[in-house]
Amino acid sequence: MTTVTATPIPATTRWLSAQEQHAWRAYLRGSRLLEAALDRDLQSHGLQLSEYEIISMLSESPGRRLRMSSLADQVVQSRSRLTHTAGRLEKRGWVRRESCLQDRRGVELVLTDAGWDAVQETARVHVDSVRRHILDAVSPEMFAALGRAMTAIGDAVAAEGTTACDAGD
């Protein structure tokens, strides 16, 4: 069981300005709509976005394998959620679990040939979806700024030491 530590509340709250509040709510709405659209486009091909992300990451890894704890950190999922998703992918024959090659104590998720074929079949669907829902909606400069902003946000949250991987579902 994971222990959750409460974040200290500052003595004085720096409330959001009207402009900050507008941007914050636009981010929330846009990110949720975007994720739903990307997921919907993959679901029409029998795959969830979270599943595609996992098999895609495995397809880009040496030996098409990653330690499950490392993969959970990369896809920002709790270990229990990753285990559940890996189980669904195993039933399809797209991945298998094996002991780690280096130390045999850990478990690696390995992309099978059938999983590789699934990535190849759905990559175009996903890339077209990303292009249609994100890249075609903003200028290259806006997209580059978004990437820089999300990198800074991700780094700041990671530096605090609390991510979705740390908490249960």
C-alpha cells in the first residue's frame, strides 16, 4: 500500500488571475478532449490509447522489452494499472512477461511478433490522429512552445517526487 503525504498548504494563497484561470480551464478542457479524441480514434481499431502507448514504447526499446517498473514510470501509470493493462495485452498475444535479463528479480514486458504487427497496423491511425487533432490545429511555433511548457511542467512535478505512478488507482 502506498502512503500519500499531504502537500502543505501555504499560509497565503496566490489566487489565479482571470487570464490564468482562463488558460488553466482551457488546458483542462483541451487536454481531456484531446485524450478522448486520440483514444476514440484508436478504439475504432480495437485498441485503447493506454494500450497503444505501451506497445509503442516497447517497439522502440532495445530487444522490444522494458522492465515493468520503468515502463510504468515512462507511461505515467501505477504499477498495478500497468499490470492490468499488460494482462489484456497478453490475452491478445501482443506481449509476454519474462524475468529481467540483468537480475532475474524484476519482470520485463516483451513485445511479441504479433504485438509488433499490431503497432505497425495502428501507428498510422495514431499518427494521423495526432496530426489532425494537434498539429493541424496550431502553428509549428505554438506546438514547439507546448512541448517546452509540458517538459517544464513534467520536470517540476517529477522533482516534487509525486506522480501517478506513486499512487494507487
